Amino acid sequence: MNANAQTTDAPDVVVIGGGIAGLAAAHRLVTAGKRVTLLEAGDRLGGKLMAGEIAGAPVDLGAESLLARRPEAIALAERVGLGDRLQAPATTTASVWSRGALVPMPKGHVMGVPGDGRAVEGLLSAEAVARIGLDRELPPTEIGDDIAIGAYVAERMGHEVVDRLVEPLLGGVYAGDAYRISMRAAVPALFRAARENATLAEAVKAVQRAGAATPSDAAGAGTGLGSGTSTASGSAPGTGLGGSAFAGIRGGVGTLPGAVADAVRAAGGTILTRTPVTGLRRTGPTDSTSATDSTGPTGWEITTPDRVLTAGAVVLATPAGPAAELLASLAPAACAELGSVEYASMALITLAFRRADLPALPGSGFLVPPVDGHTIKASTFASQKWQWIADGAPDLFVLRTSVGRHGEAEQVGREDADLVDVSLKDLGAATGLAARPVASTVTRWIGGLPQYPVGHLARVDRIRAAVADLPGLALAGAVYEGVGIPACVASGERAADEIIATSKTGDPGAGHSR
């Protein structure tokens, strides 16, 4: 222990990690009457949600939309006073930059998987459209407990559907490889339907009939880090916000963490930034780090560089790496599983132009199939997509591009000027844009997106099983059941509910000091 460390008054619960999952957990806990302290290692809250500005215009520099089909993020925004600032996109019309042309995003698909070849005519070649029809002639595919969505769709409908539609859509969510991404984790409704129907087309239609054309937030808005991810709306109607599948917040989705933090503080919670947790151990009759050798009520000791806290319960809401380090002696099996999680890095390049200098640009932006070899993977025309950005800077046009997928760290590591130049080159080729921006900013999200390969949810089950014998410990974050904002909020609230339920029966939620 640090000799200068101080033992503080004990909260009921310590939340480790100040991303949106940790903040959601803290909010749920203080609302339930718990004394909560949240510890964040960095100098700001919100994780991949960050508001900023460019040339005086307010913008999001991280996630920029919420999936409205899932209620958790919208409900949290309303609970912390942002309900009147929720906005549907001004346009959701999007394109795919394929074979040198901007092609309107097809309708009638589930995460890029069509129910009928006619839905993707114009984007795919005639041969690829014909290949889709072979799906109904193939025998059923054995899916098992999980399968890579890219491999499965390619087997049923051909590689071109994957390469030119599924891959760019999933790339905007995970910055990953469709041929590795778990179908069960990324598109669970389609996974379930595929197990119940003889053909993939029938499974797509079943999902559409159920009103889940974008069946999870991982298959829709995602974290919003991938520019253009929220253009992948499929064709089913949304709920709320005038039927929009997506929502933004006036002033930026990046304002949500601050609003949640203010609500936590107003309810009596404590939030400390620049406070990394360096140690986590159980306290109680044996003061042991073991999960099994305590026979009485236990609590937790949380060590930081300048203080020691004791609490009855802990919500661990960090990325996989820090979580693994803190659980190394407490739950070695969970540590090993968390240590195997891979992450993708990406860069967002935000550009501001004089509006008068730009050609007409179509819709809310475009996605880019990696098979075409371009550097950017998407672009969002932010001033066209979000009315609050247009109103805040009427003489400017703000857009952003994204660069970087899993395994492309060298792209993200390029100099800022290089990323701006390559973005302008690709934008020019795609749209005819020839102007130079009046301002630019590059935001790098290193290790920003956990990868969900085949078997990911089974790994999550093993992690949860490995910590099940640690009373008063709950896990939350993007590494578990979804990378999108609603899924992260749900993860934090689930962790809080676990602590609340346990405290009612075994009272690990009552803190103690020494």
C-alpha cells in the first residue's frame, strides 16, 4: 500500500470506471439510496462519448448517435434531464461507396443480409444477385452454438453480399472483420431466426416480421465511433422520436456523461477522476484475496495511489485489460479470459468547411467496403445529419471520416496531417469534394472497440461464472453483452441491480471503515 494513502469514509458501493456503463451503474445505485463513490483513472468521464468543437461549432468527437429501438440510453437521458434535447436525425438516407460510385443504401435487409436479391440490385453485380437466390436451394447449414456472420452469409448467399454490405455495416460498429465476428453476439435476432428456418432469406424475413430489422444495438448505431454507423438503419420502423431508429442529443451525445455525473453528485454520490485503482481485495473475517476461504460477511478494499476505500460492493466497469489486472489474484480464470479479449483502434477525422465551398452531398453519409482498398471506412455528413450542428454553425459544413479496423494500428498511428489528407483524397474521389477545410481535428480511440469473435458470449459466461463466488462484485462494460451505448447503459444498470438485490439479502452493500 502507498505509505501516503488515506483511508476514507466508506461508501456502500465503489464503481471503478467512469465510462457510460460505470456512470449508469452509479446513477442506478444512488437512485436506490446507496452511498456511491465512482473512481475514474483518466481526467474526464464518458469513455468513448466526448463532446467538443471545431471552428466554434459544437460536435461529437466520439459516439454521435443512440439506437432508439433499445430503451436504455434514451430512458437514461430523460432521467437526467436531457429528454427535451433528444433529436431524430434530419436525414438517414445513406450510401455505399462501391466500385467508384455512391450507391443508395439498399432497404429490406438485416445488417446487410437481404431477404430477397432484388433488395440489393444496383449495389451488387448481377452475378451476385443471382447467387443470393441459391440460398433457397441449399440444404440447411449447421450453425451450432455460434458461427461467424461473414462465413455463414457467404456460404448461403455468396461473398459479395458480405464484402459490399455486411462488412462495411459491421465495420462501422466493431471496426472488425465480418468473417470473424460472432453472429450470435452481433446480430442475435438473426442468429436465432437462422437456427429456426431452413434458409437465410427466410430467417431475414422472420426478423423483419418481428420488427427487428436492426436486431441489437450492436447491429445498429453501435458506439457511434465508426462514422456512418448510425446510417445502417435497415428498413424496420423505429420506436419513439417520430419513428426514427436513432437519436442524437442537441449539443452532442457527448453531453450525456456530464449530465449523468451531475445527477449522481446531486443525489449525494462522489466522483473522482485521475484516480486509478491499483489494487482490489476482499475484506472480512480472513481479509483474504481468495474467493472461497471467508466464512463471514465480506467487503472490499479498493486501493488508489493516494487513498484506500472500503465498501460493501464493487462494480468493475473498466475495459478488459484493467479488469483482468484487478482480478488476477481474486479470479485467475476470469483474468485469463479477459486478457484474451482483443480490441480495435480507430481515428475520427472531423473537418469543417465553408458551406459555400462544398458540392451537394447526398444524405447523411456513406460507408466504404474494405474490399475496394480505400483508407477511410465511412464518412458522416454531420451538418446534414444533425440539425443542431447546422443551426449552431450555419455558414460551416462539418463532416467526419473514420479510419482504422482491427489489425490496422498503423493507419491509426499516422500523423494527423496524413489522416486529414487521406480523408480529403477519398472524399474527393467519392463525392467530388475539392475544398480545403478551415479546421480539422483528429481524435484517436486507442483500443476503443472490443472484438466479438465466434464464441464471445460463451467467454462472457465463463467470466461471469468465474466471479460468481465473489460476493458484492458485479461486472459492466462494452466487453460483455454489447458495444453500443444502450447495451453499455444496460450493462451498468444490470450490475447495479445485482448489487442492490444482493444487499437486500446478504447486505454486502453496507460499507465499513477501518
